[in-house]
Amino acid sequence: MYGSDRAGDDAERTAFRKTEKKYKLYYENSKSTKKKKQPKQVDLSEVLDFKSISESFNQNVELPPGVVHVNCGFDRPIFGLENSPGFYFFPGALTLDEQCTWIRESLTNFPQPPNRTNHNVIYGPISNLFVAAKEGKVFIEEETSDNGLDSEPSASVSNGDSHRWKFYEEDIARSRGKACKTVPASVLLRKLRWSTLGLQFDWSNRNYAVSLPHNKIPNALCQLAKRMAEPAMPIGEEFRPEAAIVNYFGSGDTLGGHLDDMEADWSKPIVSMSFGCKAIFLLGGKSRQDEPLAMFLRSGDVVLMAGEARECFHGWISLPNSFLFHVMVLEFSELELDCKSFYPLLLIQMLQSNLFEKYLAFALFASLNNKQATGVPRIFTDEENAEITPLELRFSDEDDRCFLDYIRTSRININIRQVF
């Protein structure tokens, strides 16, 4: 898994690496240290857009050179590439409800022990990280069992293995000063890079450790993966979801060119589901010297790689979020308007309008009280950005605010595979 054909300086000169650098996030140099750095403009004109291809195909059955339609009985078009047998792209395959469900699960349940994450090496198993981040807790390293802390840690968010690290309220962390190591839970959440479901992958030995304890892949996710895998499966065979790796990416993150090569049968597909902010997927050839094809990945897209496509190097590049405005914070307590009667009308207007109209609604709200708003909602400046407006509207409830805050600047990939 994540194998490579060459390492070191040679990799920097490969065609795959050059394409990674072409689309990677870089910032303009600024002489002023106070001026916020702006991302450099990236030419995306050569990036394949399967959403546009699907819309064009539905209208006039036309396809660009090298793209083929896969007729497999699905209710929406599925596409392949002439030069990449075993590669399938399902634009918008997942419903909005499915996207919201698996975003929630990826943040709350999938990183739960005994499932492993990238944090295990340093901190050991961490329970309920998302809950701790939502509650503003701080991870504290305890030097001895008699740590002298007056307040008991929350049992629901404590380290269940060595108990050297525990979550405490922020005021407890402040009272400790620099006497012990502390890490805000929100920082740990943002540094979460992967979690594993089903059979656990041993990154040190690069194989599946069947003896390691693990949670099974949820049945609903198994059934979804089986349904998505059908076009790539041999006739009469059913996909068996046995392991999954969940990747978490922030704005501008990348997953370099790699192979998923540790499964026994490469004829079986890897089912890759995308959630959150838009990204660029790079599909290369059997060598890093083969120039990869770039394509957009949006929330709800599904990619299959089976057979020969399993031998191709591939990777992801997350796009930066460029916004015209920042998030608005309205101090309702300072407004003289009766918010209890006005706010429901404002909320309805927000949910039924587009992003620019939301800005106008907030501006109107402020002007009615002769107040100047402290900001305005995020508005994307162009089509190449996150494209998560449906998710923003679905996660608009106060209880879902924590998911919205995360997904506005992040993306999640769930990669499901048959190991044996």
C-alpha cells in the first residue's frame, strides 16, 4: 500500500511529481509580514471535469476524446478512460443524505479505538476526539498517576490505553501552566490524517495485521460499497468489503503519487468515496515517469480502480478555499431588534437563497438596527473552489455547526477494499 517505484531526488524529476507541483497550492511572495499571503493562480483549464462531461452527455450524448460511457444499469452516467482499463468515475454518485451520514461517521465513530489513526504512535488510542474538540477540551500529558489535578477528566474522552494523556477542561490546562505538555483537541482533530476500519493495516510492516482488534465496517457502508463496486466486478462475483482507510485532508494538502498494492487480488476494485471540498485527482501510469491525467473530485463522487488501473500511480491535491468574505458573527445581544421574532424569518431567507442573497440578508439585518455588521458569510469567488453549498445548507442546524466548520475547509476520502 502506498508503494513507489523510485525514491529520493529522482522522484522530484518525474512526470508525476511535476504535475503535482503544477497544481499544488503556492502563495505569492509578500514583502510585508502583516499582509496576508494570497494563493497563486493555478491554470485549471486542462483538468478533466466529469460533472460537466455528465451534463453534456445527458443533453447530447457527446463525450470528449478518450472518455467512454460505461453502460452498467445505474440510474446516472458512469465514465471510464480508453487508456486506463479498470478505472471508473461516478460523478455525483452519492446522495446528499449519504454524504452527510458518512461525514458524521468519519469524524465521530471511525477514529474510535480499537480502530487505529495516525495519532496512535504518539498519543496511543484517543476516544471521542471530535467530542473533545467540540467541547474545547485540552489533551494533557500526565507525568505520574498521582497528577495532582483537582478535576477528574471526562471519561468519554480519555485515552483508553496508557492513560498518560487525558482530556481536561481548558481552565484546568491553563492552571497547569507549562508544567506539562498540552495539546488542544481542536489541533489534534485538524492533524487527524487517517483512520482505519475493518482489518487494520500495519504501516510499519506494510501488511494487514489480521490479529489486531478492530471494529467492523458498518453494514450500511458495506452495502453501499458493494453497490458502487458492481461495474468493476467479474460477472457472478460480489465485492467483499474487508478493510477501509479514511483519509482527512485540509486546504492545500496532498497525497503524493502511490500504489495501493497490498491486497491479494488486484482484479477487485478499490471503492473511493469523496466528501467535502473539491480536489484534484491525478491518475498516472505504471511508472512515475508517465504524465498523469488531472480530474476534479467533488463531494459525492465515487472512483473505482480495478485490474490494470490498480497498477497506476495516483494521488490527490486539495484545492485552496478562496473566499471574498469571512464568516459573519452577529452579536444579537447588542441589537435592539426583537431577534426572537425576526430570526426565524431570517433563517428561512438564508436557507432558500443563494450565497450572495445570504450576504444581503445579513446586511439588511444589520442596517435595520443602524449597526455595522462585523463581517459577512463566506462567499466563494469562482467555480474552482470548494463547491459545498448543498452541504452547508444541510449542516445549517446549530447541532451540526461543528461538522460544517470542519468540512468548509477539509475533505474526506473513504477507500474501501477487499483484502483477500
